[in-house]
Amino acid sequence: MIGRLLLGVAAATVAGGLSPPAAHAGPSLDAIRERGTLICGANGSRAGFSLVNSEGRWEGMDTDVCRAVATAILGDAEKVEFVKVTSQTRFPALQTGEVDMLAANVTWTLTRDAKLGVDFVAPVFYDGQGFMLPRALGVNSVDELDGATVCVLPGSTSEKVVNDVFRARGMTYTPVVIEDQKELNNAFFAGRCDAQIQSTSGLSASRATVAANPEDYVILGEVFGKDPMGPVVREDDADLRDIVGWSVYALQQAEEFGITSANVEEMAQSEDPEILTFLGATGDLGEALGLSPDWASTMIQTVGNYGEIYARSFGEQSPLQLERGLNALWTDGGLHYPPPFK
């Protein structure tokens, strides 16, 4: 009898006879709206992801994700306070409530997801770990690095990978552990270590933006492990998690639809019903997230779609000049596959 009653309620809801429960705002979402600012933990020294430029403005993919979320929640991309975090301080900053979310090129792993009281959301960048060293050393493979000194960030994915790589080959190395990414880059280019390990995107960024002569350094072709990186929230923040996740997916879906910051208003006049629903011209997908109907439209108009963000952070508009590769949409052979906006 109870089962029939529940089925009847569900059917009535689907048929429109009953209204769905109102979206509930979690503790962080309430706090963000009350203070009128999203507090975002970011690296601040990682070109492509987050870097404070000469004018003091934060820029990069991670910072644009934070601005996208701020736009979705508060309607203004500038209502973000960035807090600089390191590989050692980023999770404590989130766990203690110092920041509302992390966008700090954090790699999604099982142990981090299961043990730290945090939730990873949606990957914004796929990468792997690599080694960079001076071209003058004449090294062509990791197998030739026995006895090398290696610059590495403590508490990072790189720290585990370098141990695994050398142990698997029966080789030894001397770690040069430096907590701050900027100081670590400077130490490597000053010759304090033979090699540096981090994600291949990070190596490309430091070579392009820090090295006096980028051509003097080579990134070995071997790539180790998998680094899906994206924003992180606390486990008790289901509502914020939904907003952060669907904001990331909206950036990707906009690119798939061909919607850009320049044509979003024009696309709102489209005859495609999926585009009209996505942009809030018809229906109200935002209601399920506790957002305005045009949240995605406003966000894309402000920060652009995923392709625009990638171009200025890593691609043709940046010093890094990284091809999309795995970070292309699924329609172009990449891994980014946004769920349906229905």
C-alpha cells in the first residue's frame, strides 16, 4: 500500500499535479549569499591555472571557474575573494571553512575524496605528471635520472609519483622539497636541482613564463599517472556542489552549442529548443539549483565558454600554446562530456 502511495505521489509530481520540493540552501551557500562574496582558494603561482598578474589581478582557468560560480550564485563575476593556498594548505583551508571552494589545480584521487571530508566536482583539466630538465644534460628518458636531485612540492601528487617512478626502476634520487610553487620554479631554473616534476601543463607554464631561455629546457616525453583536476567543496555542501558542478558543465555545454561571450544574446533567439532552455529563454532549469533562469546565459556572457577560457589560459592566446588534446570536447576527441541540461 505504501509503495502504491509513493508511486502515486511520484506520478502526480511528474504530471505536474504536485510541486517539487523547493531547493534547499546548504551552510556555505547561505554564507556566500549573506556576505555577498564567494571565497575561493587558488594557487596564485601557476600560469594557466591561477596567477596574479603585474596589475594584481588573478587570471587563469581556475580563477575563471571561481568567477563563473560567483556569477551563477551572486550575478557578478567580480564578487570573488581569492585566497592563496599551497599544496599543503589547500585542504585545511577548505576543511576549516577559510574558503568556500578550492580551484587550485587539485588532482581527484580516491583517498582524497574518501578521507578528507571533501567532494571533488567536475574535472576542468586532464593531465599527467612529467619531468623537465636542462637540455644540456642530454637526458632523453627518466631511466637516465638515477641519482638525480629533483625539485618537488610537498603534499602534491608529484611527490607520490616521483617516489613510485624511481622505486619501480630501482633508482635513487634526492628530493629538493620547496612548499611554494613560485620558489620551487625559481630554484629549478637557478640550478638547485637536476629535474623538476609536476603536471606537464605546469612544466610548460613554468618553462614559458619563468625560464630566461625556455629553449634551454626539455620536458621528457614520458607521462606518468592520471591527473583529472577540478574544483572541490566540503562534503556537507551538496547544494554548492551542484552549483559548482553544473557551472563547469555549462561552460562546456556552451562551447558544444557554439555559444560564446560575443554571441550569447543572439543565440537566445535561436530556434533550437535545447539552446533556448539552456539559456533560460524558455523553461527554468535554474530553479532546481536555486538560481535565476538566465544563470548560464549571464555566466557565459561574463566569462565565456570553456573553449574561450582554455584559449586565454593555455591555448593560442597564452604564452603556453598548449593544444587541447584530452581537454577538447568529446565531439572533438577529448574527454569533456557535459551531462544533458534537461
